[in-house]
Amino acid sequence: MAAVEKAIHRENKKARSGDKDAAKLVAICERLMPHLDQGKPVRTLGLDDDEMAMIKTLQLITAKPAMFVANVSDTGFTNNPLLDQLTAYAKSQNAPIVAICASIESEI
């Protein structure tokens, strides 16, 4: 949040002098602030590719892609309520999920 607040302050000065890119970045950052204040990652806000490119310079860690890996038993790939919960959570985070069986992996 501090990085976004600093960007708003810095880019506001540029936007007042007529910089249109700075004005766009300020608008995006102002949308980000309440989202971040709720503890939600940037990747769940639903920014388009151009908006993500604009905030890339801020290097926000929650804007980076995430992936969830679930270690399940060899019979846990289907009808697994914990895997279903993790899948639902990963979907809410706009992140893929990979289910693996570490015991089979170690045997290989």
C-alpha cells in the first residue's frame, strides 16, 4: 500500500502538469487502494493487460502471478474435499492449481 500511495503522490504532480499517462496511473492506483486495504491481492482486481503494464513499474508483489500446488495421496485426485476447497480458493485468486502426489514422485 505504501508503494501505491507514493506513486499516487508522485504521479499526481505529473498529472497536474498535463501528463496523460500519469493521470491514467493515478486512476489505476486510486482503484487499487481500497482493494489493497481489504487485504486482497492486486491480481484479483481484474485489471486488463494495459493497466497491468502501467503498474508493472511499481513492482507490487501481489500483482505477480501465483500458482497453488496441492500434495494429495495417489487416490486423492478425485472426490477430495480439501482439493476442491483449494481449487475454489485458487480460482478466487486468479491462479492455477496443480495437484501432485509426492509419494509417487519420490518413487520415480
